Amino acid sequence: MFAFLRRADPSPGSLDDWVARTMDRFMGEHPELGPFVQPITAAAAEGDVMGIRLREERKRLGLTQIQLAEHGGVSLSSQKLYEKGRSPACTYLAVLDGIGVDVLYVLTGRREAPR
């Protein structure tokens, strides 16, 4: 699967506009690849990245999904959705901050100074 970021309203002449036009042309020339190429929104891309960072933090702390879900007061299915990119509630993130999860990193990709 190949995913590319498609902005909702790219500015004419911008890189985003070029990507959109190029992918539209490519898909027009190769319609058989349609099932393997997906445009994604910026919000979806950021959510995916946040889920990846949450998983990294969980693994850094040596916790399983079940353990982190229990600490955060959510179900295992919610924990899995968060790690796939669904945005968690602020209260969940506040609880995780208390057990050592670098919430700044999860949200922004920037590491917090050591405590």
C-alpha cells in the first residue's frame, strides 16, 4: 500500500498542488493500481504519527498494550485504536504523563527535558 498526503485546498503552483496533479495523472494512466494507492489527509497522517509515537513510548517503558490501557483507564480496544492513530482524550494523556510517558513527544514529536 502506498499512501500520499493530499491537502484539502492546495495553493496553485505549490508543492502540494504538484503532488495532487502528479498523482491524479499517474492514477489516470494506471487505474489498475487504484486499490494500492490511497490519498490521506493531513489530520490522518498526523494521527498515524501520534499513534506510532505512543507505541514507541509504551515500548520504551516496557509495557504491553494491556498494561498501558489499565494505567490509562481505557479498554484494550481503545488502546489499540490510539496506537493506530485515533486521538486519545486529554484525561488519558494526563494519566500517562504521571507514569512517565513523554506526552509532549507523543503529541509533537519533540522530547521533553529529562525530569
